[in-house]
Amino acid sequence: MSVAHILHRVADYEAWRKVYDSVGEMQKDGGVTQESVHRMVDDPNNVLVIHHFDNVETARAFFSREDLRDAMQRSGVQGEPRVELFE
């Protein structure tokens, strides 16, 4: 099993969350087996997303998807997200 931690700042959490919730099928198709979202206590537009995958290759393929990049842009992600993969 592999776990991805994705840390990024968003312009507006509520707007970001609507887009995030709308891409559940993309996550499932991309191999996400579990997911959770967390907001920084003192900075609610600083978001940590945790995704679980069967393996690191599936995780890497998911994060290279063009439709994922498009969704992140639409949702108001600011700057380049920090993506860390763990096994």
C-alpha cells in the first residue's frame, strides 16, 4: 500500500471543496482506495489531502493525469502542491 500526502493552499476552501467532491469518480478510476481532507487549524485555506493507493506506480500515474491538473486549477489551488509518497 502507498499513501500520498498532498499539501496545498487554496483561494477559498468552500469553492475548492465543491470541485474536490465532484471528482470522486476520477479518484476511484485513478486508483484511490481511501481519501481524507484536513484543514490547518489556524489557516483553513491550507489543506492536507491524504490518498491511499495499492502501490506507488498507481499513485504516480494518478498525479500525472491532465484532468487532475485541470480540476486543481478550477478549484483554486494556489502555487504548486507539495506531493509526498510513502510506502
